[in-house]
Amino acid sequence: MKADYQEAADFISSEINGTPETGIVLGSGLGALADRIRDAIVIPYNRIPGFVHSTAVGHKGNLISGTLGGKQVLAMQGRFHFYEGYTMQQVTFPVRVMRRLGVKNLFVSNAAGGINDTFKIGDLMIIRDHINMLPNPLIGKNDDAFGVRFPDMTHAYDREFIRRMEDIAASHRIPLKKGVYVGLTGPSFETPAEYAFYGRVGGDAIGMSTVPEVIVARHAGMRVFGMSVITNEGYHFADDFVNDGDDVVKAAGRAADTMSLLFAELIAGNG
């Protein structure tokens, strides 16, 4: 797929201005961050060679180039998921294309269910680590052009980025949680027993994305920062409780402005 990555990178390069250093992946309901990007150039995914179609609710399916925090960025307004029927190579294809374009940092976001009983709907959680229950996207022949056969995941989420984000949030008196994200395949929401199980083994929030992109980014030597919006509480279940995808998108949307502010300031201070 080396030629495919380069074809996509060459196409995007011909459409945008400058060389972005930071890529952003916007999860369910979080596409509003793209509205903060200045001098935006919008490229629908269906125009980009090798990009598939984003079918999930709350994912618009655009690649946006412009400036955020005064720095050149490349933002995915919607991601691809394994549960949509795509291969892991298709899910993570944009990350490797970003790397070919010179992107050094990847900021990932998602909507997640809270399994830590101190988390409430609307909380923002810095991802400090993850538990991967999805197929590993690096299975198969290693692409030495991107990274080594056995990449280290000890520091999957950049500690300096985490420290700086905590300082930024404190300066605005924005409370943040910090925890472990559990990535599952979906598309069914988890049962109460599954929420409880993943909480017992160390998870704080749970979702259906993000981890594959992080693994591929780290394989390629990119620095990663991740943040989840807690959109439902998976630790107490009233008789009438129902997980609803539309409610998840709405809850994420309410937190999008705060996340946008934090991401913009983190990007502004990078470099």
C-alpha cells in the first residue's frame, strides 16, 4: 500500500497550503472543533484516493486544512471504524497519509462511556493509557518505511502533552479527568456486566475507536495526545436506562467548545 499512501498524500498536498505538523481526529459529535480552524480548506473524503466513507452518526467526512492556535493543522472531521466493516488498514490509512505529509503530532478525540464511577456526563478525560480489545492494525507484514516490527507502547500518550494540557486547563479553571480508555469493536453498546468487567481490570472509559489510530501513529514515531468526552455513565443502570447513539452525539456536542479551546491552546504552545 506504499503507493496508495503516497498517492493520497500527493493529492492532499496539491490541495492545501503549507505543511501541517499536527493532525487531529475528531470523534462523534466533536466536529465543531473544525469550525475554529481559520483559512479552512475543506476536502470531502470521497475526493481523496484511498479514503473510505464515514458512515457513523456525527461524522461529517471531511479533511480540513488550515490554522488552529496559529499553527498549521490537518483535521479529520469524522473517522473510520472497524464496526463499519472496514479493515484495520482502511481505518488507519489517514494516519499514515498524515505521516507522509510531514505530520509529527496526532491529537485524537472521542465520545466514550464512563466506567469510573466518579465520572459524569460532560466530563473531559485525558487519555493516559489504553486497553486494546480491537484487532491490532500492525498485524501482517511490517512496513519498515514507517516503523519497527515491535513498536513500544509504554508511552503511547505523550507525557509532556499531558502535563501541558493539565496546566492549560488549570489556567482556565476547567476540570479534567485522567484515565485509561478501553477500545472495543462495537457496534453494540456494552452490557452492564461488560462495563463492570472493564472497570475492574483498569478501564475508566470505553469506546469503539481511537486505539488503532494511536498504535499506527506511535509505530510511525508520532507524538500522541488523546481526550475523551464522557457521554454516558456505564456504572449505574436504572430500569429505564437505554444507551442511545443520538444522545451520545448530543452530549459530545455540548463539550465540543471546551475541547476546542483546550486543543487550540495546546497546539499554539507546541513548537
